[in-house]
Amino acid sequence: MSSTTSLNAPQVKAMLLIVADAVIAAEPYLSEADRNLGDGDHGLGMARGFNAVKEKLEPLDPSEGIGKLFSTAGMAMISSMGGASGAIFGTLFREGGKALSAAESFDSEGLGKMLHSATEGVMARGKAKPGDKTMIDALHPAAAKAVESAGLPISEALAATAEAAEAGRDASKAMIATLGRAKTLGQASIGHPDAGACSIALILRTMSDFAAAPTAA
Ligand code: ADP
Ligand code: MG
């Protein structure tokens, strides 16, 4: 399989629309994950957010820039999802987009910068640390792997990043929740992965699959 060095703006737009469809299709899986530890609405919230993302992204001219595509997605999530995860997932995309502001193509250096800023933004906003059993447990190791992967073709960097996010999601099973709704479960939170960590792994895996065989101009 040949590797893809970087994605252009129309490809990034196509990728984000595919991510939106994947998250919307995963609604039952994400809600089930939240049912095990929280109130069971994570899939619904994410689906609502990504439907809004599609609405705002579809008319957007990709020549406005890669950062703008990500931050528009973040703003759509913040204004449509509400609740803790609207702010958290919206911040992820908005801060990630800011870090890419002037970029004309999406490469592994951009990926590292984007995920690093997104992680810092989400941690500043939600005060979660690695080990609290939140989406940070998938995002933080993914960002570290992305930073380490700078210089690789984007397809390889995203593959390594998605793998790190999946390992983080799986590692969250053994953690005791210390934040959010699952906190009240204490020891009983052991054994299930965090719902938000499932979303992070899904988003990055879908980005990786796209970069392995990019479509759009
Ligand atoms: P709610 O908790 O309002 O029902 P969701 O069910 O949509 O929202 O999302 C729950 C997910 O949000 C959790 O699985 C966790 O990953 C993430 N989360 C909750 N609080 C925080 C926080 N302070 N920092 C980071 N992520 C968080
Ligand atoms: Mg919930």
C-alpha cells in the first residue's frame, strides 16, 4: 500500500464529513458505552453534534483553509450538543483548528500540533487528567503519538495515532472514574471503557482509514 504524504483542503473536508457519518452511525454503540457508566446519551449527543457539523461544513469552501474546517466543526458542536461533552468535543475541534490556522495541507506535523493543542485545550477546560477515565485517556496518548510521528506521511502518522487512541480507550476499562457522572460508581466503573474515549478512538480510526485511501480532489 502506498502512503499519503498529506491531505489537501478538499480532502480534509471530505474526511470530516466521513467522520461525521461514522459518528452518527455509531450512535447505538456510543450510547451503550455511556449506559454502562453514565446516563446513556453520549451517542445521541455526538450524533446531534455531528449532524450540525455536516450542516455547517457542507456549504463551506475548503479554500478557506484546513484550520477553518476543523474550527467550524468545533463551533457547530459547541452550539448544538450542549452539556459537558458539547463543550469538550467542541473545544477539541476548535482548538485543533486554531493550531492549524494557516496550513494549506494537512500533514503529520499539523496532526501533531493539532492534537497537542486540542488536548491542552480540553484539559484546561474540563480539568481532566490522564487516568480519570475520560476521553482524555484516549486523546492524550494519541496526541503524544502524533507529535512523535511528525515527519511521517500523514497516512502512517494517523495509523499510529489511531492505534494509540484505541490502546488508550482499552486501558480506560481498568480505570476507576474520578470525574463526570461515572464518578459515583467508584469501583463499579471498572471493566467498561469510557464512552468519550470510544468516540476519540472512532474519530481517529475513521481519519486513518480515510488517509489510507483518500477521496476528493
Ligand atoms: P454527559 O456526561 O453530559 O451525559 P456525554 O454522555 O455526551 O455527556 O459525554 C460523556 C463523556 O464526556 C465521558 O465519557 C467523558 O469521556 C467525557 N467527559 C466528561 N467530563 C469530562 C471532563 N471534565 N473532561 C474531559 N472529558 C470529560
Ligand atoms: Mg451521558
